[in-house]
Amino acid sequence: MLNAFLLHHRNTNNVGDLACSPADYFDFGLSAVAAFGGPVPQTERLIMGGGQIWKSCIRTQRRHASRAKHSILWGVGIGPQALRSPEYAEMRESCSLIGTRCAGFEDLGARYVPCASAMSEHFDTAPAPSRDVVMFAHGRYSNDIPRLAGTPELSNLDVSLKDAVHFLASGETVLTNSYHGTYWALLLGRRVICIPFSQKVRFFPDPPTLAKPHNWQKHIGKAQRAEGALEKARALNRRFYEDVMNLS
């Protein structure tokens, strides 16, 4: 029997989805990692996450809960509507631990556990800022954002985690509409201007400055930072890992 079987979005070119599995940062003993939708072997711990995978978690738990001694959600996006749904009550009943990347819902039994990608060594080797502004664009939702001439730009698609983190670190201010671009820039202590295309960026404990496509430039040099965010995110993930491994 495996000590752990971990599921997350793997059949993708989105660096955020590819980098969000705790399997990349923690030792779970005899373990395996897979994409959602396939068979689940007998395992002590079925760990799902992170990412915007709530519905995949529900489907997997309904089909395969009997294969695992403990089911765990780690850094999963679970918004306020989902947290008040019958499906969430069902998952609370059947999962040993639920950790969500959405902060502020502990009263609903949703423990705040930010994306495990905070544990990456690339944050420790990130360069100092060398540009006033950089743009980290979601590869599918960025056409309506007016560009500022001369601003370096990188997509969240077909890029490595190292290159993404180091690019974000190069800017004093980061403009982004990507969830992980926002998260990683906050972890790096950069000023972050986020142009949201969904609600998921609204649940950081230290939120970015939110802007609209037509007015983002007025926030350059004045946007919010999240002091100490990297250390906090790592501490929360380490604590959750300990709780996962202490399940008996």
C-alpha cells in the first residue's frame, strides 16, 4: 500500500497548476502522483491539490474514498458559495483534513493552507528588482489589458516555475491577472496590481491592489505589498504537512 497518492492538474501548460502539488516539496514516503480522472490505488493518504479543482475533488472522493484511509484537500480553491453548499458538508464529513487557499473561512471548517508552491527553492534564489514594472499575463484572458510601452511581459503558459518566479522578482511592481502570478509576486514582497477575471484572487490574507484594465497604471509604485508573506505561507504548509503525516 502507498503511504500517499497525490492528485492535481497535470495535463496542462499552466505553470501554476503544474507547480502546486505538495509532492514536489514534501516527503510522503512511498508515494505516487497522477492527474485526476484515472484509477486510485490503495493508499493511506489520498491528497488532492492544490489549484482550482473543487469539482474534481468531489468526483474523486465519491468514486474512490474507499481506496484511502484518509482523504485530504491541500490548497484547493473553495470559494464562499462552495463552502456553503451541500457538497462541502459532504466533503467535511468524509475528508480527514480540508485545506483551502482561500483565507477567512475558518468558521466554516476550511483551514487556510496556501498553495504549496511557496516551498519552492526558486523564491530563495530570486533576483532583486531591476525593472519598474513587469507584466505576468494569463495566457487566455489578457487581450483587454492595455499595455504600457516597454514593459516586459511573460505568459503563465509554457514557462518553468523558476523562470516565472525570477521574472516576477525582477519587477518593483508586478501587473498580473493570473492567480499564481498574484500569489508568487506577493510572496516575493513586490507591489502587486491585479486585474481580476474571476473572484479567486479576492481571498488572499494580504490582498493585492485590484484594478480595472483602464486604470491600472495609476497604481504603479503605490500598490500593496504583503510583508512576510513567504515565511507565513511556508509555516502554514509545514504545519499542515505535519498534521497530514500524523494521521493514523
